[in-house]
Amino acid sequence: MTEFIKKINLLNAMARIQPSSENYSSDTAYWAARDMFDDVLFQINVVTDAETEYIPMVHGHWIEQTVSSGRDSWQCSVCGRKARGKRENLPYCHCGAKMNESEDNNNA
């Protein structure tokens, strides 16, 4: 069964968790989180029209990637897009998937 979320509730929740520069150790990390946040809002607002009240909730998980630089790198299990940073600072992918699915659950 498909799980849906009320669009206005999602937008209100996103407003409460906006990245704040005080929560990041560097400007680069802050702006990376800010860009991801803005991409998710774009997906919610542009991909859905003004009449959309409910949108399907998509769940995914980050797949750890090996990179020679030693930096944390992840790949979205839903869209395949790559992201860098600490996993706990990446609650959503750019595609809008909520990254709360366990890696052994492939229902995304």
C-alpha cells in the first residue's frame, strides 16, 4: 500500500528543519546542506501542481561509496544521485526520498 503525506504538512516540517549555519563546522558543509534542502523544496513545489494536496512518500537509504579522498560519500537507493557529507546531515536525497529505510529493506 502506498503511503501518502499531506503536502502542507511536509512543507511546514521542512520549514522547521532548514539548515542553520550554526549547526555546521564549515561554510562548505552548510551550503551543501542548504543546496540539498533547496532541491527537495523544488521537487515538492515544482513537480507537484498547486492543486496537489497529498503526495506519495518515498523512502530510501544511503549506500556508502568508496572514494580515494577519504570523504564520506553516499549514493541514493532511489535515484542513484551521489551526495557527500555525514550521513546524519543528509535526512533527504535531492530527489525528495526520506532516507529512513533500512539497507536490507528494498521497498523504495
